Amino acid sequence: MLDIKSGVRHNRQSAAMRPVVNVVSEAEMRAIADWLAALK
Ligand code: HEM
């Protein structure tokens, strides 16, 4: 998410994702990542 937001990761797919992460803060990304990592 950070790489897509900063532009380090960029491809035709991430172009769809970028407007999304642009409005997500780092603290929110942390919360999302913690939630995803906890899924079984
Ligand atoms: C809050 C909502 C969203 C979250 C938390 C989220 C999260 C993520 C994450 C973590 C990845 C990276 C996956 C990986 O590298 O394995 C990703 C990739 C991607 N997401 Fe989302 N996403 C959201 C909404 C959306 C929406 C609305 C779209 C489409 C309109 C979208 C399209 C994509 C695409 C196309 C990729 C692949 C990008 C690439 O390959 O660089 N996402 N998303």
C-alpha cells in the first residue's frame, strides 16, 4: 500500500489502487495490515 501510494510500485493494476491509498493514512494502513494478517 505504501509503495503504491508513493509510486514505487506502478503498473496498470496499481493505477486503480492509487486513488484509494491516497486517502488512506499510514496509521489506517497499519490497522488494515494487522487485520489482514490476523485473518485465517
Ligand atoms: C480500503 C479498500 C482497499 C484496500 C484496503 C486495498 C488493499 C490492497 C492491498 C493491500 C493491495 C496489495 C496486494 C499485494 O501486493 O499483494 C492491493 C492491490 C490492488 N488493489 Fe486494492 N484495496 C482497496 C480497494 C481497492 C479498490 C476500490 C480497487 C479497484 C477500484 C482496488 C484495486 C486494486 C488493484 C488493481 C491492486 C493490484 C495493484 C498492483 O498490482 O500494483 N483496491 N489493494
